[in-house]
Amino acid sequence: MISEPYDQEAGQAFRSILREAMRRRSAFKEAVLPKIHIGMSTCGIASGALETKNAFETALNECGLSALIHSIGCIGHCYAEPVVIVERPGFPPILYYKVTPGKARMIVKSYLAEGDPLFEHLLGAMEENDLIPSVMDFPRFSRETRVITEKCGRIDPEDIYEYLAEGGYAALAGVLGRNPDHIIREITESGLRGRGGAGFPTGQKWMLARNADAGQKAIICNADEGDPGAYMDRTILESNPYQILEGMAICAYAVGARKGTIYIRAEYPLAVKILRCAVEQARVLGFLGKSILGTSFGLEIDLFEGSGAFVCGEETALIQSIQGDRGMPRHRPPYPAQKGLWNQPTVINNVKTFALVPTILAQGAAWFKSIGTETSPGTAIFSVVGSVVHPGLVEIPTGVTLKALILDICGGIPNKKRFKAVQIGGPSGGCLPEELLATPIDFDSLTEAGAMMGSGGMVVMDEDTCMVDVARYFLDFTQKESCGKCTFCRIGTFHLLRILERITRGEGREGDLEQLEELSIQIKEGSLCGFGKTAPNPVLTSLRYFRKEYEAHIREKRCPSGMCRALTAYYIDLEKCARGCDACVGSCPVEAIFTTEDRKKAVDQSLCVKCGECMVSCPVEYSAVKKVSPPHLAPVILRPVEKEAKKNA
Amino acid sequence: MGNMVKLIVDGTELEVEEGTVLLDACLDHGIYIPHLCHLKGMEQPPASCRLCFVSIEGIAHPVPSCTLTVREGMVVQTDTNAVRGLQISALRLLLSVHDVDCAHCPANKKCALQKIAKFLHIGLKAKGLEIYLKEPRVVQDHPLIDYYPNRCVLCGRCIRVCRAQNGLPLMSFAKRGFDTVISFYGAASTLGCKTCFACLKICPVGAITLKTPNS
Amino acid sequence: MKNNPVPEIEAILQDVTARLKDFRKEKCCLIPILQMIQHRHAHLPHETIKLVADHLGIAPCEVYGVATFYNQFRFHPPGKHPIKVCLGTACHVRGGSIILENFERKLRIKDGETTPDKEFSIERVACVGCCALAPVTVLDDQVHGHMAPSKVEGLILGFEIEKQKQEREKAKDDF
């Protein structure tokens, strides 16, 4: 365990910075003013956090009140954004959800001015008290174990002193001057496995780089989070960038690197901005730069903005990209830890891996190993989205089952629908069915089930989701994102996609499934890099668990969940349709709905684009719009004019 | 001459110089392994054509022989079922996007695809796969050379020899994934081409040809 | 635009030439340079490719090869109001492609194209990371969550009304 500074001078420098941090924190804490903490990450802003913040400021002005408005990162409860925590002297801190500008005004006027905490709008108190139920009463809060995201949503990501006051940089200060081997041993003993997806032991990777005989070494933080449906890395970068910088500094010290690069998606402008600010602040206080905390150890960190190529998440492609080339993976070995960026030994770790390092060193390997399972210790962080009641970021100890995560912690499936499948690991992962909900979440169990931990995207699907279409969707993605270097991935994924497209259009043939399987296995075996080797996983898992759905598409031209548009049709049940009502007419984007002779409505199948808007707009008391598959089940109703024409003919 | 190492390929003992690429060692000793992207003496193998697989004792899956250097005591098999299976499927994939019109192709009878297909005892048909050809069929941007995307196997050998000849390559891969092509971008305006035609000579499939008056 | 194409591209080339001085002449600067050009001019005009190649001492085809590899770079200017329709997994299962189709139909252009009046362009993006708000569309850098086909029309109509209003006012001023 590394809790005390080892190097005298570094310790002194650190303590003086820490004193300043604590002074600032007590000044904030002890201020008698109310404090309003607003989550200002991308999801918060997308949900209107900026407008909410403005509304608070205006309302405070109007009421002649003052309060401290504090921008914080994301607490991971995306369903509740914009999230606001209000501290009023004499009350526990209260978390309000979906705080629209209107709600913001109410909070100021009723709560801050008059002391009514507005029970109907709060989610709970942030600490136990006698007055207001605690958020800890909800499994969504109580069953999380926050290690990576411990400080996310508690500190201002643009103020390094807040990170310091929460215990930040103590691990780096403790490491300096110590024998690097001890640090790597601690990481190895903790059993930490890389959180980028493959789960390679981090300590082993570091040791490989440390032992490599080279003048210069490099470290890279892989923040090229490209999985559609995953945004954990972005949230961490936006909520607590310092933790990553600290983890990188420790790694650089341990392996003997003096240069670090953060490869971050250009599609994350806010994260880039916050990270730049953090690097600058860390440099000013001496946590980065030529001489860190006055010691002889120095580290410079550069940001490299990725230009949108999913394959650059693969480490050798990422290196090509930084070097200014097309991001095409190369054969391994040599591994980057032996020969990486500019041919230097290079440690590449994911955002979450680096973020875990300071905590592991501060709390000790034994502590970390005590969390989660034996073979994948620690926590896993998932962005659980799709058909769940409480989507967002969830951090849980490994070993928790899928069932507990989806049905208990995230509140299960909304709208009384049935759970159908969960897609884990993005385009490289797989879809697991209800029967496998008891699978514990760890690297090995998920791989065994045919999915993959991946970087942590989890999309929950209900009965309305077609698994053939989901497989087609992922293949469409991988096929577009394939770098095109090797034969199997370039041409093989293209054929997989074409076959899947045919099946979802109702043009599937006998033999297609066998061919899908055969091609998939060949692509897995023959491809050059991890991207190609895992690309067929969505096809293989859906074939394994949902073969019947494929067969219905091919043999009956029927999409059981009614999602494949070529295989479905909408029609209006004339028995149920209300004469004179035209709610559906306006909703139709293509004017496919016409009035029948007895002033009811019908769908012109030749125009219908099957967007389903009419079904949404039809008043529930009628529920006259029906969806059927195969499409020939829809009754044919002709327009009055067509009828006329037919009669005349 | 460096140290020599002994290895066994298909039951025959070979003695080759340490550091030799396994594929080269086999080819030099008359053991044919299908390949497209390999160029002797290259520093880092692209390993992109996925044809030169071999089985190595002690390694579960077939490995491209261009990525390995010979080791003392290495036991190699070039014709296991797994190896042949991968080679046949790679070739079929290549053929599924190949304009099989040998009669009108300058590479006819010396084409690497023909040779490999013959070696693997399969026809020039992509059995079971739909054929997909790109548009346009011929790219005529270069003042002297025409490029046929539907013949090209994207081995990249032309790019590498062009770089070797000129210092700067005058051709490059462009676009990505399935749409990847060889591009002579900028060649028309700068005309840096030294007309060495090294690219044309190295092309295994006739994808790069001299401009003909009626092409 | 056809009347005087020269001055516009000249201005871009001048600007790029001036900015190139801030970059080292190393291949690793290639992508940051391309990002700089695209950031300032919304696309990479073909004329800038040679400029960049000369600065770095590499061949134009290498610059082109890199620029065409990454999704971020485009060779044609986008519309005044770029529309990015998210087709991440969560958006897909909630009908993202129907939203995309609606934009395409309404604006009579396809994904990757710009309307003839240069007002709108449509682009599909892999994931903007707002999955809890699916389906999502980003219009003028503003995220619109929980999209529905009926909202598409409203959004575009909003811009058209705004534009007509501006034109009327401009006409009034000119008068």
C-alpha cells in the first residue's frame, strides 16, 4: 500500500498544494449560502442543463437570493438528467431529477426561499436523515460500487483542487522515489485486467514495457471509445479527467516513459476541452511537466484527436493513426509493449484502466482484489441503455449477474414489455437471451457465453426488437468500419451483410444460415486483427440463441417482432376506427392514409413507409392501427377513386 | 553468412539462415505456399492477403508464414486441412469481387489467382458467394496507366515498389474497407511518375496496365 | 458561387498557408493539419491537399489516402445546417433509421449530401453518446433527443420559417 509520500521533497511539495486544496474546500463547504450542484456533462447539456443553470441564476436574482452554483460532472443517472443536487443549510443535500427551467424556478421559490423541499420532484436525499427518504433506498444507487466513478459527479472537472481535496494525487505523490518494480508488483497482485475489452493483465503489460531495453518509451491512453451505445469513457473524461492523468503519470513512472498521449475521439468536444484544461492545471501545479513535484521524473502528455475510424480502437491501428498514417492494424507480435509508437515500447491502456490505478495504489492490491470475482477482480462499468427503466452508467462489482443489473438495478423493462436479449460488448460482442440472464458479469463468463465484456456498452432489447435486424445492424457497422486491409474482414463482412440484408428483406433462402455460420467462422479464424476476429460475433450469437427468428424470416417471410419493415404492414382495423377521427392523417409523413367511403381511415400500402407514427397517434381508446407480419395479412382496402376506376374497367 | 538453423517443413529438414522469413525459406526450397502481398526483404509484413497460412507445431491455429522467422527445431506443415480451408476461403472471397474475364486480361496465364486456384484445385468461381463488382470498371486518372479495381486484390505491392523506386510513393491506398482502392491522386497534375512501370511489373493480377489507345 | 470561384479558394489557400507555419514538418502532424483545415473551412478543398503534402514533404496521394480513410474528413462543404442523425445501437432499436429516412425524404437528399440551396446536409453518425435520449439527432450542434418522424417536419419547418422571416426583413431593409 502506498499512502505516504516516499520522496521527502515531493512530499513537501505535495503537502503544500494539498493545504491550499483543503483551504479552498472548507471555504466552499462552510459558506452559509445554499449550494446548487448541476451535472454539466454531455448528456446533461443535451437534456437542457445549460437552460436549467440559467433558470436558476435568473430565479435567484428575482427572489433576491444568493447561492453558489457548482458545475459538476455526471453521476451516471442519464434517465434523470438534468440532475441537480441542492444543499440548503439545515437540510440534507437533495437530488432533484429532470430539472427543467420551470422546476428550477420552483426549487428556488419554494425550497430555497420558503423551505418546502418539493417532495414530488425530488429523487431523494444524498445522505441518511429523518426528513427525506435517501436515494440509497433505490437499488439503482445502493447496489452500485463506485471505484472508477467514485469522484465523478462530486467534483468540478475543471478544478484540480477539488480533485486534490477528495484525495487525488496522493497515490502519485506516494509513488515518486519508490522502486518501479514495487509499483508494478502491486498492480500485478491486484489482478487488474485491462478495461478496454480484452482483459489483458495490466501488470504484465507494464512489466513487458519496463523490461524492454530501449532509450525511450511511450504510454498511450486509449480514449477512442467508438462502440455505438457506449459512453463510459466520455463520462469519466468529462467528470474527472485528473484521475486518468494521475494514473498515466504513475504508469509512466513505473515503466520509465516520459511521454504520454491521450488518443481521444474528436466527436467528444466537451471531453477534449475539459481534458485540455486538466492537463494545463496539472502542469501548473507540477503534476505534469519536466519535473513532477520537484523530482527528476518528468512526463509530458499530448492530446491526439482521433478522426473517426472505429478500427483505431485497435492498438496497432491507433499507433498508425498517431503517426499520421491510415489506421490499419498490423500483425502482432511484436506487441506494442515491445515495439509500439515510433517503434518504442509502448503501454496502451484504456481510460478506465488508468482511472483505476491511483485508487488501487492508494487502497492497496488486497483491497481491490477483495472486490468482485477471483479472476476479474474490481468493478465493471456499463452504459446500460435501450429498453430499461433507468438507463445510464452503472458501476458494479464483477460477478453480479446480468439479471440483477438489468432487472433490479436498472429497473427492468418499461411499458410492460418482455425482456428479449441484451447486447454486450458492441460490434464485437453478442446478444444473450433470457436463459443466460444468470450469467455473472466477468471477462471469462461473458466470453464463454459468446459475448464479450468489450468496453462496456450494454443495450437491452425487448420483444419488439428483431434479432436478425440487430445482427444486420452490427454487421452494417463493422462492414463500414472495416479498414479494408485483410481479405477476410474486407470481403467476408461484406458478404455477411449482404446475406443478412437479404434475409431482413424477406429474400432469404435455404442454406443462408449455414453459409452465415461458415463465413463467420472463417472470418474469425482468418482475420488479421481483433476487429475482424470478433466482427462475426453478433451473427454467431444471434444464430446460436435466436435461430428460430432467422428461420421465420427465411421460411415464412415473417418477422416475429415486427421490426423488419419489408416483412411488416400497418393497417387500420375498420371495426375500431372512429368515424370522422383523423388523428393518424396528420402524423403520416407520406400521406399514405386516406378516408374510406364511410369516413373511416385506411392505409395505402403502396405509399406506406412503415414508420409507425399512425400507430402512436391513434388514440388509445380506439387503438385501431395494427401491425402484421408477413405483410400480406393486412386487408386490402382501395381508395374510393380506385374502387371507382376498377368498377368502370 | 549468419548462423544456420534447422527446421522441418512437411517432413523435410531445411537448413536456412537465421532470421529468414519462413515463407521465403519455404519458397526458396521449392515448397510452394500461396501468397499475394509478400515481398521479399520487406521490413514489416502487411500480412493482409491471408493466404500464406501454415501450421506450426505448438500453435493451435494456422499462422501466416510471412509473419514468422525461422527458428531452430520449428516443425511446419503447409497442407493441413485447416490451412487449406483458410486458403480456399480467402481465395474464394477474393474471387467474389474479381472480374473473372481472363481472356481479356493481360495477366492471363501468368495471373497469381489462376496459379493459386490451380494449386488449391478449385475453379475460378467463388462457390456459394454472390459476385460483386465495383464501379467504375477502369480508372483512367493517370496519364500513362489504367487501373482496374475489379482485378485488384489490394496486395499493396505496387505502392511499396513505387516508394522504393521514387522515395515518395506516387500511389496509395485510398478510401476504406470494402471501398478501398489504389489511387494515383495528384499524378495527373504533377506527373512525378518516372515511367519505371515497376508497379505494373509487380502487379500479380493485371490490375495496373499501360494505357492503350482504345482503353 | 460559379461566378467567382477563384477568390474563395484563394482565400482558403492563403489562410491554410499561413496556419501551416504553426505545424512541424513531420508526418505525425498530418491528421492535426487536416483537422485544422476542416475546422476552419468545414471541408478539405482538393487544392489544399498539395499544399499540405508540400509542407510535410510527402506525396499528395498519401495525404489523400489518409484523408479518405477517416470518417471525419469531407471534400465537399456541408450545408449551413448540418443534420447528424445518430444510428448508434440504442438509436437504431428505437427507429433511428426511420428518422434518417424522414430527413432524406423531406429534404430530397441522401445521407452524405447537401441540399442544392446549401441550407441542409444530412450525415449519419455512429453514436453521439446520448443513448438514454434515443433516438437522437444533432442539428446545428444542438442535441434533439426522443426524436419522432413527426418532429422532423417541425424542425425543418422552423428553419424555413426563420429563413423566410429573414428574407422578408431583408427585403424590407433593401426597400
